[in-house]
Amino acid sequence: MAFKPLHDRVLVRRVKSDEKTKGGLIIPDNAKEKPAEAEVVACGDGARKDSGELIAMSVKAGDKVLFGKWSGTEVTIDGEELLIMKESDILGILA
């Protein structure tokens, strides 16, 4: 992939959601919510303080993260739908 986010931006790939409920009911596409869980694909170098000092990123490629429902900008890169968001839009890292 030929894309590197800048500054404190993060490129993520949504994790696929389940097609069925635990009880076995099939969820139609129009009733599904987009998952708020993703895998980090790439990260920028980090934000900068007013003094110019680099603030390191808290996430790295391969991390599984949760993000806010309305976070990020949807983009298509190499035919794949991804999201670009600021690191501050990420709520936490899944262990």
C-alpha cells in the first residue's frame, strides 16, 4: 500500500461484523451498524508541540482499536474501504 498518514492521523480497516445474532437470526444489511472496531493499518509520525518536539503515537500498525461512531473519513485505497482519523478519535486499544 502506497499511503502514509501525516502527523497524528491513523489509517484503519474496520473489523467485519457478525452476520447472525447469538440466537441465530440473520441480520439484513440495512439493519447492521458499522462496527466501531478496527485494525490499525498505518500511523503518522505523531503530533508536534508548539516547541516543535514530537509527541509519539500511542498506537501502532496491527493494534485492534475502538473508535467513536462518527469518527474518521472513509476512503478507498487500492480498492479497499478504509478510514483515516486522528489519533484522538480512538477510544482505546483492545488487548
